[in-house]
Amino acid sequence: MKKFALLSLFALLFFTVAASAQTLFYSGDFDPNNPNANGLANENDAIVGGTPYGAATFQNFNCTTPDCDVTGLWTNNLSQLTPSAGYWELRSGMSEGNGGTLIASGTGAVTNNPTGRSGFGYTEYTNKVTFASVDVNQGQYWYAVVPICTTCAGRSFNSNTFGLNKVGTDTDNLQFFNSSFFGANYTNANNEGVFQDFSGGVMGVPTPEPSSLIMLGSGLLAAVGVVRRRLL
């Protein structure tokens, strides 16, 4: 009985620290009623194609804890596509005309779930990819998720947003567009229109500050002491 109680408390400590994936960042909803509502090409299809994509949008986000384990990314796209896959990238250090450093990328299964919003005659879909954890340190990063349907004669546009229902932090007006098809080389998205932010997000697990772990551990160890006293 004593061993079982102690093991249960240590298991509680482990599972509390090893939290499940959550929304680390969401830039906000597309608002079709906003006078600056817009979307920018984000696609790899029969009309706008290329390797590894025809056009990609890059949204930044901040990892605000000592490190973040990123396990999924998504973009909300005004789209006519039924994507067969999604191509994703995670980058750091982007600037005008500079793609920065590619941290990780891949092509994998993608969801295609309607958000309930629409605009310009297009339905908006969430295109999300998940993957093995990519660990990043505290700082600023950029991500892209491009829906792929090379046999689709349709279009896809990453919705813009002005922060409705936003989660986490980023830097507004520091998003980028890259497309050899359209002759754009990691240009600030505002050069293509009004793109303060692109609608999309980041899933993952934040690592708590060391002081928070110490406090959590101290509290659980104190609880262990109480159990030991009661079982002796």
C-alpha cells in the first residue's frame, strides 16, 4: 500500500510536467466583414504549382518559455482544394528577401475541416499537419502550411486576420510571402496587400520555467512526506 501511494504521487509529478499538446499560438479568425479582409496565395495545385510549393505564406509566433516542443501547424485557407497532403516548414531569422534558417520541414497527412467562415465566394478550411516533436528554444519563429492537390484546378488563399480570438504573441506586419511562380522572394506580405497576420496556429508543449518546476516538485514531495507519515 505504501509503495503504491508513493508511486502514484511520482506518476502525478511526471504527467503534470509532461503536459499534453496545446495551442501555443493562434493568430486569430478571418473576419469577412472587415474592410481589409483578404487572402494571399498559399497552394500547390494544378494552377499554381512548384517544388516544394507554388506559393507559401509565413506567419511568425513567439515561444515564450525556455523551449517549446512543436507537434503541429495549421493555416486557415479560403480554398477550392481537397488537399491530398500538406507541406510544412518551420524557420527562424526571416527578413525581407531572406528566408532565414530552415529548422524543419516535411510533407504529410493534412486535415481539411471547414471553419464555418467564408469570403469572396470561397469556403475557409483549416489545413493542419502533425509530426514528431520539433524542439525550439525561446524566441521568434515563422511557419508555413501549404495544402497540396496537384490534380486540383482550384485555388487556395491563406486568410488574413486582425487578431480576433488570438492566442499567444507574435509581431504584426512581419509576415512573408514566397513564390517563384509569382516572382516573390521572401517579401513582406504587406507588399502584396494588407496582411498584418495570417490566420493559423501552432500546436505543442511549452516547457515551464525552472522555478515553476521546483515549486511543483516541492509541493508534491511535501505531499509524499504526509503520505509516508500516515502509512508508517
